[in-house]
Amino acid sequence: MLKSLKKIWVIFEASTKRRAFLLLVLMLFGSVAEAGSIGLIFPLIEVVLQPEAAKENPFTKYLVETIGIDQNDHAVAMMFFLAFGLFLIKNVYLLYMENFKGQFIWDTLSGLWIRLYRYYLDADYPFHVKRNSSTLVNHVTVTLRNMFYGFVMPLLNMCTELFVLLAVGVMLIIVDPLITLSAVAVLTSTTVIYYLAFRRRLGHWGEEQLIHHERMLLWLNQGLGGIKEIKVLGREAYAGDSFAESARINAMYSQHQLLVSQMPRYLIETVVIGGLLLGIYLIFLTSDSISDPLPIFGLFGVAAFRLMPSASRITTYAGHIRFGGASLDAVYEDFLQLDPRNQPELAARQEQSAQFITFEKKIALRNVSFRYSGTNRDVLKDVSLQIPKGKAVALVGTSGAGKTTLADIILGLLVPDSGTLEIDGHPVGTVTRPWQRHIGCIPQEVFLMDNTLRANIAFGVPPQEINETHLQIAVSQAQLTEAIAQMPEGLNTMVGERGIRLSGGQRQRVGIARALYANADLLVMDEATSALDSETEHAITKAIENLHGSKTIIIIAHRLSTVRHCDRIYFMQDGRIVDEGTFEELHDKNKAFCEMVRKMDVSVKDREKV
């Protein structure tokens, strides 16, 4: 429990901690009000049974003398009005406290949603390479909520009930220490036995429920994301069964937790009612007059019916906290790793990100090597090259040669383990944001929002800030004008999820238009035409050729027909650049490249014929 509390303390920001402390103070006063309202039962019953007691009880005597009441019936009426007034004030206060608690919970939860999502967005690229996106989505949308409902809220509610138990318990000890301490001993023993019996199981169930909920989300993403392949291959049953298995296991552990969470209510109720019945029986056997112990018995009866739910809730909340601890553990590491407060170097990098870097001459990589975390093989080995501004170059080679990794380093997504990326002679280092402002990336699968063409081309720009002139120029340069003219809504046409309503060639052109709208100096195309037919590929290639000279272009490709026009081609093998030259030069001097050309049946004659 203490470890979990420390984790919550680490996750909460300073303002949240202050509000949490204020809430605890409010709950403490609320518990005092609860105890006071219950404690009023004893003198009330005593005055009703024996009106003359109003002048003997120290509390009622003080009230009677202060107000100036002489008649006993007036004293009884005064006690009824006082009891009603105090209960009314107490309930209004508790309602205010619950409202404050609700605001604290939802403000804090929404703040954590926003913070964790921003942390994931700000995390470096290797973090996302190692993590499954379904897990991250689950943490933001589900795990945080489970943490709050399964740990934070039960913890707050348990504090409320403990304060009430403590305040009422102190009041009952003053009235009758023996009965109170006996009742506390019995209830404490019952609660401890229950908690010890299910503590480990609840922790295990919480971990398993979290794992299988993540798997459910994973199969939802994979099943619906790959619906075309699933339909064509007839794999609906496979995807459905995989989801169903995790759903059933998730439901089983949730059902176990639900059953165990209901047990304290019946357990505590049985113990309390049994104790009350035993008390009544003993009073009946030992007392000459039933009216003498009746006020005390009435007080303990009212207290029991108020505290019985509290005792059962505390036990239930303890189970919830144990079950919800798995959700807390799951997100704690991400908060600890990604919170800028724990990364002093990140604050410095963000400051430097506001700086501006010029790109007027060339891009240079000097002796760059790179190895992915957790592997023992260098993906890039001592790579050096230079790309003059305005030139078109290509990175070619077989799969696994390191082309995409090299492109990711140029994009600023990965930082070399050794060597440097330099722009106009200035090392980029670990602060890549200023350099990335010059870059546009067109991957094989262009990311498209389920939004309009306009919003996708001006990606990330608020609608009211979109520059129509720049937009039209980008559309024209990407050769999208004719396609858009045939759409009924033009640039306001909705493209569908992942651009499903557009053809492959249109999606790639949108990617090019997006880079051009951002006025990128460098265009990096990573297998951007590999999934297109020859005619569409040729059209996209011509669109890129038209940008030759005005933009610096880097093309990563398996299909050599797309790099035929490049000024320089770098041929890669096993993480190294083993040769370079024009298309014709490489064909003439490099056997491996010549073999690739032969297999792809690419002409080495005049470029314009390709």
C-alpha cells in the first residue's frame, strides 16, 4: 500500500496534491459532523424517555439554561428541532464535500489523460518503435480510468469511511469503552481475515484483467485495421476467436473481483446484526428495567447501522485498491519515464527546439553508426554521404540493408550512436526539432485522418488559419488538381478512415501536397510508390521530377524505375554504403546493382523513356 501511495504521489502534480490535502481536511470535518449527529441520539432518547433528564445531562442542561426553557415538553421539542437542524446542516455540508470530491476526481482524471497522451506524443521515436500502439491507447483510454476507479477513488472513499469510524468510535468510547472496544476488535479481526484471504488473488486478477483487456484492444485494432485481408482470406473466425478468448478471460477475472467485492457487505452485516442481537439478549437477562440501558442501546444501534456500511465499504475498498494496483503499476512507469520533471535534459532540449537552423548548402552524414536498443547488431556501420541542396538522391539495396534506418536518422527520428548528422556544417545532435521544420515525409502508407482533403493537406493547421493560396499551389504541384475537380465536394471531400475513399495514387499525392504545403525544403520518400501500379507509379515519379531543383529529394526504393531520374544513387548492403553514382554508372560498375536492374527489367537508356 505504501509503495502504491508513493507512486500516486509521484504521478500527481503539485496543484493536485494541494487539492487532495484540502479534500482530506473536508472529509475530516465531515466525519466529525457524522459523529456529532449520531452522538445527539443519546441525549435525545434520554430526554424523550425521561424529560426531567434535560436538566441533568450536562449538554442538555447547558442548552436549557442558555435558552431559558422551564417546561419539560419544551425541552423535548428543543431537542427534536436541534437534531433536525444539525442533520440538515451536516447533509448540506456533506453534499458540498461530495461535489468538491467529484470535481477533484474528474479534473485530475482529465488532466492525467491529457498529460499521458502528450507524453506519448512527445516521446522520442525509439520509444514508439519498442511499444505497441494498442498498449498506449489502452493506457490512456482505459488503464488510467481503471486506476482512478480501482485505486484513487476507493482510497479517497476509504479515508472518508475511516474518518467516520474514528470519529464515531471516539464518541462511543466516551459513552461505553468496553462495548466499543469489543466491537472494534471483532470488526477489525473480520476485516483482516477477509483481506488476507483475498489479497494475493485480487492482485493477480487485476494484472490478468489488464493484460487481457490490452489484448482485446490489440485484436480490435488488428481485426478492423486489416479488414480487407481478413475478408479476402476468410480469417473472420480467426480474428473473432482471438478477441473472444481474451474477452472471456477478462470477463472471468472481472466477475471474480465483483463477487469478492460484494462479500464484505454480507460478512460485516452478519457480524454486526449478530452482535446487536447478542447485546439485546444479554440486556434482557441482566437488567431489571429495559428503560435504563435503552438510551445507550439506542445510541449503539444507530451507530451500528451507520457504521455497518462503512465497515463493509472499507473492506470492499481495500479489495478494489489491491485489484486496481495493477493499473497504477502499468501507467506509473510511463509517467516516471516520460514526465519532463524527471528529465532535466528534456527541458533543455525543448528550449533549444525553438531555435532556427538554416539549410542553404548540404546535408552530410559523417561516420554514422546505429544499433537498435536490445539488439547486438549494428544496423548502420560507419556511413558517410553528402546531399547538396536541390539535388535528388536515392538509397537502394536489398531488404535489411539499412535504408529506412538511415532515412530515419536524416529525418531526425533516430540519433546516431556514433557519428554526426550535419546541416550546412552544423551538427544536429539530439535537438532535431529545428531541422525537422525543413522536412516533409511521404511514407509508403501516408497517414490520413478521417477528415476533408483540405484538413489532410494542411495537416495540423487550424481551419481558420489555412492559407488557400499555398494550398492551391501544393495541390497543383502534387498533380491533384484534376482528381479534386472530379470530386463533388472538392477540397471539402471526406477521405474516410485512413483515406479509404481515395485511390493509392491519390493518397500518395495528398502526402506530397502535405509536404509542399508545409514548404518543406527536403522531401523524403520511403517506398512511397512500392504499392502502386506501374502507371500510377510513373505519374507520381513525374510529379517528383517536376520538383527537381526546387526541393532536395531523398528516395528510398526497391523498385529502381522510381530512382532512374536521381542525380546520385547510394547502393547499400549490410548497413554500409558500398557504392554510389548515377543510375548508368552503377549499372556499369556494380554487379549487384546490375543484377537488381536485370531482375526488374529496368531500361538503362535515356531517362525520359522510363
